[in-house]
Amino acid sequence: MTNNQVFYRKWRPTRFDKVAGQEHITKTLKRAVVSDRVAHAYLFNGPRGVGKTSTARILAKALNAETTPDGEPIADSDVSQAIDNGSFLDLIEIDAASHRGIDDIRQISENTKFQATSGGCKVYIIDEVHMLTEFAFNALLKTLEEPPPNIVMILATTDAHRLPATVISRCQRFDFKRLSNEDVINRLIEVCDAEEIETEPAVLEMIARSAWGSLRDAENLLEQLFISYGQTGENAEPSEITESQARELLGLGDIARSTELASALLAKDAAQALTVINREAQRGSDLRALHSGTVDALRVALLMKAGVEDSISKGSEFSTTMSTAARSAKLNQILHILTSLGNPDMKVSSSSPLPLELAVLQATTNPAANTVHSRMKTEPAANHSQTVETQSQVSVESTVQNSQFEKSNPPRDRTPAEEKWDKVVRAMRRTKNRRFVVGPLLRNTQVPEPDAGKISLRFKSNALKNNFMEEMQDQRSRDELKAAITDTYGTELELEIISPRETDETNNSNTKSTTQSGNDLPVSAEQESAMVRAAMAIGATVVVEDKEQNKIQ
């Protein structure tokens, strides 16, 4: 390999055992090679830079070159070297992002009819396969379903959900996982030893966190740092890359300032948080780097609070400080702070501290107070200064009042009437024989109490009452409701249905409507309707009849 190759190509794995963090896949593929059970089509899915294409190339080697007893391709064989330098004719790599049309796929299908020329197996690697068009996928289906002999197709993608189910079902699928920080750091140590790169211990950890599990991104970042700070001249000795240099290139703030700001936010100390921001602004520090470092520190606190200790590297500079700061904070508080700082509408400026200050104030304010603040911000005000003062006063007062209200109004005990009616509602929670479930409808009534052998249902709206009466047209629903009421109250009760309007009229007149048997009233068109007949069949009676509208209320 030439010395001018970039790191991620120069240090691309050439054996299954060199693929970092994907042992669950490489072991399976080696067993398939040894047992001659290789599938005709594979789907490699996973984040970028985790080894999908590299694993596909190694599999192509194992299918065409000599292998060890455990399925590893022999590195110094002619086939392996040809695949490594890109001159092997029976390995065809296609970028679906630039060859995504139906004509491109038809050309592949035609070429599969020709057998391998220099190897025992012809391998097609289609990268970014999710970029193919719908018609191209349809053209690919026939080849995937009935491929010619000695043809293996490997589809690689970062978005498997964008592939048609018909394509996925014709492939053996392997999901590559995002690499852990430990896996990335171990591989970076190997690269540093081979390339004679000197770094402070914290540098590789910072690179691993910034790469988010992508080894390719991590190798690129290491190379940028080496070019920028690791060489002092053509023939000079390499210099050590320091933590401060890495922070400058990666755009990360000073860890001490970031953890100080994060600790102030977790303690709800707005004054201290604003002090840190203003102090860093006066020093000329990059506030965007401070913001990024603070979010990273808070993420560590969130994971610690949630009990996810494995994701935190032992000896991390965050671990001791953030563990102490997060101990007294609640999980929803940390979530609220991260949501405030991660607001996509907030644009942190390197020149003005105001956006970051506003985010900090929002993060240290109770969510209830923020709701009042947001509502008042939408209302017009004649005097802007008076509006700002009023918003601040209302936010503080509402927080105090909510706290006092919670202390002075503890949850009350349920009354016997509420407990009995809740038992009826629970009994009817699955009853649905026509269109509506009876339980939720009964929950939207005033809690009834039996009186003189009757029980009155006062629904919150006429629509709910009509839905209930429609469901009562079914005999099975009526029987289940009668049984639930009898079982709860210990006796059969006559059912009386009253809508909200009837309740209001009754209350305004300060009189109680007289309930009569349905047979004592003259038969009207309303009583002849199926809905009213259904209600009367279970014991309901007409309480008020609106003659002007010719309608049962």
C-alpha cells in the first residue's frame, strides 16, 4: 500500500478477525464458508463506517481464495491481494446512489449470466442499495430469487426500512451494530502504534465520542489531528497531540467549564450558570463549543441517572463530576434541561451569549412556569416592557401557587358512590356489540346514586347520550349493563337517562322531574324510534319532551 492513502483505506480490515465489534456476524460468515452453506444473497444493514463493505470484500476473498480451517482467507494469496488492490475481475462493486435506475440493474442481471473468469464465485456488492428506484428494485427481484450458480449478491445499506419487503425476504440479513467507544479506542491505539502518532490519553477518548461509533469517522479525525498537530516538519520527530489541540479541532469546549455549567443546571442554579456563560464570553471562548460540551456532559448525567453505566468509559473526565451532580437531580429534570438546550430553533452564536442565556433560563425554570410564559408571549400588549415584567411575575407566582396548591390539596379519597359506579364502568369496559364500547361512555356521566328504585345517567353531552342509546339497541349490551348494575348495587334498578340540557332546565326551575313509566305517556313519534325503544326496553323513561323541536332531549 502506498503511504499517501488515507487512514480509513490504509487500515481497512482484510480478515474477518480484524473487523472491529462485529463478531456476531463474522463468526457466522466463517462457519458458512467452512460448511459450504453460503447464501446466494446477503443484506448488510447498519450505521456508516462500521465495516459493512469491508466485510463484504472479505467474504468475496473467502469464496474465491484459499482459506484457513476456520474460514479465514489467506492474506498473501493472489486472489486476496487482487481484491485488496481492486484488480479482481470477479468482484463487482456498484454504487446504487449513482447507478439507481432500471437500466443499471438490467445490465447487472445480464452480466450475472456469465460465469466467473478468474475465481470460483462471482460476487456483486451493491452499496447504498436503498437509493434504487422502485422499478430498479422490481428488476432486481428476479436475480435475487433465482440467481445463476456461483453468483453471490451482497446488498449494503444504512436504511434497511427503505427496501421493499420482497427484497429483504430474499436475502440473509445481518445487522451491523454501532461500535462501542472501547472498540474504537482499541483500534485507534493500533493505528497510532503503527503510524508512530503520540497523543495524550484523553485525545483518543474524545475522538471516539465525536465519531459516535463509526470507526471510519474516528480514523479520519485521527488523521486530521495528526496532519494539523502531530508533525512539525518533513524530517522532524512527531510531536504529541494534546487535549487542548483536539478540543480546538473537534469543536469541543473546555471540559472543566462544560461540567461547571452542567452542574449549575442540574442544581437549578440559574445565577451560577449565567455567571459561567458571561465569564467565558468575556474571555472570548467559543460559546458553541461550550454548548456542545455541556450537552455532552448532561448526556452522561442522563445515562448515569438511568443506570446505563456501561456506556460511560471508566476513568472518563465526566464520570466523577457528573455522577456527583446528577445524584440529587431527577430524571425528568435532566430530560427537561437537555430538551431546552437542544431546541432546534436555538442558534448559539459565537459572538452573543444571549441565545445560550435564554436556553439556560428556560432549562432552570419549571415546565409549568414555561407554559404560562409561552401563553402570555402570544397575547398582544400595549407596553412591551410592562409585558416582560408581567410575564416574569406570573411565572414566579404560578410556580409558588402551584407548590402551595399541591401541599394544601392532597388527593382526596373516593366516595362510596364513585367506587360503586367505577365498578360498573370496569365491568362494561369491553362490552361492544354494535359501534361503541359502553365502559368509556359510562365514564362520561355524572356519578349516579340510586334513588327510589331508579338510577339516573346524566351524560356530559348529547352526542355521548346518543352513542350510548345506539349501543343499547343490542340485546346483549342491555343484558350486560343490567347485570353489572344489579351485581354492583345488589338490586334491580330502573334506568333513567337525562341529557345535559335537561339537567340545566331542571336545576334552573329548582324542581325535580317526575319519572313515570313509559306506558303512562302518550306514544309519540320519538318513542317509536328504534333508539328510544331500545332505551325504554332496559327500563329507561322519557323525562322531558321538547314539543317545539319534536325531539327527545
